[in-house]
Amino acid sequence: LRQHPSTRREATIGGFVAGGSTGHGALLHGGLAEDGAVLGLTVISAEKEPRILHLSEPNELNSVIHAYGTNGIITQVEFPLARVQPWVDAIFSFDNLGDAATFAIDVANAPAIITRAVAVFQAPIAASYLELPEVSNSSNVVTVQFSPAALASSLWRLAKNRGGNATTADQPTQPSETKPRALYLNSWNHTTLHALKKDKNVTYLQAAYASDNALHTVAQVQNFFPTSKLLQHLECVNMNGRVGFAVLSLIWPQDDNELLQILEWHEKHDIPIFNPHDETIEGGGMKGMSISHQLNFKRITDPAGILNPGKMRCYDEEVSSNCK
């Protein structure tokens, strides 16, 4: 697969397409909304006489991708595949978060190094919540999955240029008592899952740092929020051919009001939030990027509104004659 969720072992491809937007491999291939990420879908409608629909046009596909099953039942997915190649997992530590983030961008942009995934964890995320070897509480950690193994020395040099150290590099294998788990099991929302196992007070936010000011935004957020309130977790992603950060930072709000303040601060500073604490597509999904397509498709395929009711806010408002 070109990309997959960190929950690959438990997830289904249909669930990933219906409820996901990106995942491990997005640095190399972009997210699910990119043209060509999904080649075709077979969807069953919820009409009085259900139809089997075969979708292949980009607008049709985007009507169903990340729609959370509100406008059709996905029964088949056609994905493009990438060629099989051996990937190497490597871990680097830095004293300074800015240096770690800069190294991540350096590696992600290096034209001669094939990188499938690059993630940044502000100290002490890696030491406190992730099973990473040779990492201290003061370590700002960058994990890299790259190929081929012969390029390891180039990564080491890039890390050294930014004041970092390589702690380990290993061919990913099946987990065992002697091998650390594959790095994708520490990435994306698996980071949050590992944190929740040890701290029930933690939650997270979803945001994006645009490629043209990603490093400035890392410093801006770090300077404003104490580590007792927010720790940055950044995943390098391909944003229309340029590298930026998908953000799944860990946060510790005291209550719903403080959670709202944290989210509003980000949006006030032009950092888009994809609110995982909002149950609707509009609040927590793709921020209206394809909601009009999804709504139009639902009008046709689910006229009675029986699929995942309450998930598409604009449809509910339209039924109440309030949606423009």
C-alpha cells in the first residue's frame, strides 16, 4: 500500500477511506484526497431500491472519501500500489525542538533519499510514552523510515549538521521480545493511544503547519504553550508537492473551556484546526474542502438520511430548512 493508518493491523481499507484522510506513507504519496490516491470505489446506495455504484471520477470519489459512511456503503476499493522495497527505521535525538523540526524538513526534502515517513516528537513524548530505545526525557526525537539502507550515512550527516545524534537504525521486522516495534506503530494517532495508556488526562488536537512557514509555526507554538499544556507531535506530509507538518499534538486542557481556548488560539494564528472533539464532518473533517460534493451525493444516495445520522451537520440543517 502507498499509505496506511497506524492502525493497519486492526483497520480495514474501506474504513480508512471512509473515515481517514492520510497516514503512514503520506510524505511520499500525499493524502487520500490527492488525485490518484484512490482509483475507484464501489458503493451501495441507501435508496428505496438500492443501487450498486461504480465510481472512478475524482469528484465522485471525493464525495465518498472521508464522508464517514454518510452517503453510501463502501464495498470495494481500488488502490494504486507502490513497488516493494526494504525500509529502514531510524531514530535521531536533538536537544532543541527547532533543530529536530528543521532536520525533519531537511530529510523530507532531500532529493536523493527516499523517505516514507518522518515524524517529530517534542520532549519528553518519546521517553514518556513511546517504546523507543536510548531516548532520554530531554530528547526531541525524529523518527525516519527511509530507503535504501546504504543512505544511512547521509542521514547521519544531516542530523549532525543540525546538532543531532542517531540512536538506532534497524530493518523493520515482526515485533519480538528483542526487537522494538515498527516505527509506524508509534506514529500518527498511535502516539495518542500510547499516551492515553499512561495518562488518562491527555487528549490531542489535529492541525496543519503549512510548508511555507512550518518551522516558524513550530517555534511560535513552543514559545506560547508550556509543556504542561501542549507537546508537539508532527508528521511530515506532502502538501501539493511541498513538505509541511500534519499535527497531532498532545494537550492537557483542564476543561472544555480551556480546550476551546487552545483550539481558538491556533485558528487566531492562522493554524487550521481539524477538531477531533467535534463529531461532525464539517468540524473535524476536511474543513469544507469536499463537503458540497458529499452533501449533493447524499441527497441522491441517502434521501431518507439513515446513514450515520448526525455526522453531516449541513444535511441535518437542510432537512430543518436552515441550510443555505
